[in-house]
Amino acid sequence: MMIDRQFWQGKRVFVTGHTGFKGSWLSLWLHSLGAVLTGYSLAPPTRPSLFEAGRVGGCTRTVTGDVRQLERLVRTMDDADPDIVIHMAAQPLVRTGYRMPVQTYETNVMGTVHLFEAVRIVANGKRRIKAVVNVTTDKCYENQEWPWGYRENDTLGGHDPYSSSKACSELITACYRSSYFPPAAHASHGVAVASARAGNVIGGGDWSADRLLPDCFRALASGEPIELRNPGSTRPWQHVLEPLAGYLLLAQRLYVEGPAYSGGWNFGPDDQDVQPVESVVRKVCDLWGADAAYSIQPGEHPHEARALKLDCSKAKSGLGWSPRWRLDQAIRKTLV
């Protein structure tokens, strides 16, 4: 896969959610490629945070704002006058969605509406924006507990507020694409729109609660056993740099080749790295050594899908994207 440094040199990129885990990694990568970044986000969601540890604020113009604030978002995007927009701001956790459903829907649904409304207003005025990528999740599909991977044309849905809100975000993306940026009329508006659906990411700099590896490290560092809620649940685990490479490739293609690359795109690991939670934790314990151990948490827990896998054939054939690191290597890169 070819991420073109020459293409990104000097490109004006507007990133929402740049203070989060994935957003910070993406900002650092874009800066290394020579892009000119404006980030719009709330304050870093954790302490410590990759945003602060990686000094991301030093390589991007940062505006503190909420995607639920339409007027502020429009003003900030208009001032940035971007070529490319990448939307990553979200309430990203399943269990938080159960506890805070209204905030989850406000952020993930109306936040997406506001993002595309800002794009529509700014694009109509300055006509510079050429590519928009909305980052959603592998959980946007109506989960059937299938043993095979979901394809981009499978039914959207969601049992819990987080998953449901991300399916809504996908529907909003399709609506704005059809209503305001239709591929058939691309010559008149110049904007190509796509969504990106990634698997469960891991990597250094993630201090989030209710994520498997950060929870593992907190427990191990304190000398406690790791507590597992759903040890048999399988997930498409991948290092954070894998889907970010996909987002960059997708944005490139949208910008250069237009609506041929519109629509949804899956970015997940190969099948052998779709593994149960317990298998991942065993690998972590083996690498950690010493007295690393885990236990299974008894009792009832909020519903989460047991099986989840993505079919990434479209990204592999259409973008030339493919995962580089196997799961063992991704865990090792996260630990050391």
C-alpha cells in the first residue's frame, strides 16, 4: 500500500477527535507527512493521554470544542479551510453507552449531522473540501453472531446505544452523500464522502477505561489479576496504525479519484487474528511474565456481541491495503 508523502505535503486537514487515542496517532502521522492540521475536539479524555505524552498540540492547531456545538464547528472549519476532513470525534465505549445513552446519541448521531452540515456550508462557500472520511466502527452492523466477516453491504444495526448510534452515523453519512454530495453530480460540488469501519484497536498510549489492554496493564502494574467479563467473545484485534493507514489511503483516493471510492470500507485483521478475549489476555500475561494472572468475573454483565469479524476484501482489492502486523507482534509493540 502506498501512502504518498508528496500528496500529503501541505494538504490542509481538519480532524475532529484529535485528542483521543486514535486521533492523536493520526495527527502525529499526518504531521510527519507534512500535512497542515487543524484539530477540533474536547480536552483529552484520559490522564495521562497520548495527546499530552506525544506533544500532539505542538504539531496541530488545536481548537477545543464539542461536535454538538454546530455554530462553533462551522466557524472553526471555515477558518481552517481544509482540503480533507476526517471525523473521529465520538463517545467510543460500549459500556459508557449503556450508562450515558443520551450523551452517546447526542455525540455520535447529532455530532455526525453537525459535521456534515459544517462540510456542506463550508464546501458551498469556499469549494475547497474534496474528501470527507467518517470513522465509525465494526459494531455498526446488525450482529447475527455469524462465524464469517461482515461485508460493507450487510445490514446496519446495534443492540446497545453505542453500536446503534454508530449505525445511525453510517446512515447519516449515506444520507448527506446522496442528498448533498451525490456521486453523479461530483463535477458540480467536488466532494467525495466515505466511511471507515475498523476493528478493535490496540497500541501504546491508550489509557481508556473499559478497553482490554489498558485494563490489563492497570491490573498487572498494581499486582492484581486481570478480571475478564466475557472471556469467550471474539474480536478483530489490530494495532492502531493498521486502520489509520487505511484512513489515509482512503482519503488520498477520494481526493484524487473522487466518488469511485465513496461508500463504506472495512479495515480489520486477517482471520487468524480474530481471537477470543481470553486468548489475547493469555498472550499479554506470557509477555508480561512474573506473576501475571487473570480471573473470570462472575455475574451478569451488559450485553456485548460474542462474535464479530470483518470481511476486508474490498479494502484489500480496491485500496491495496492489508494488515502488516500479526496479533502477537501488535501486542508486543504495545507492551514495549
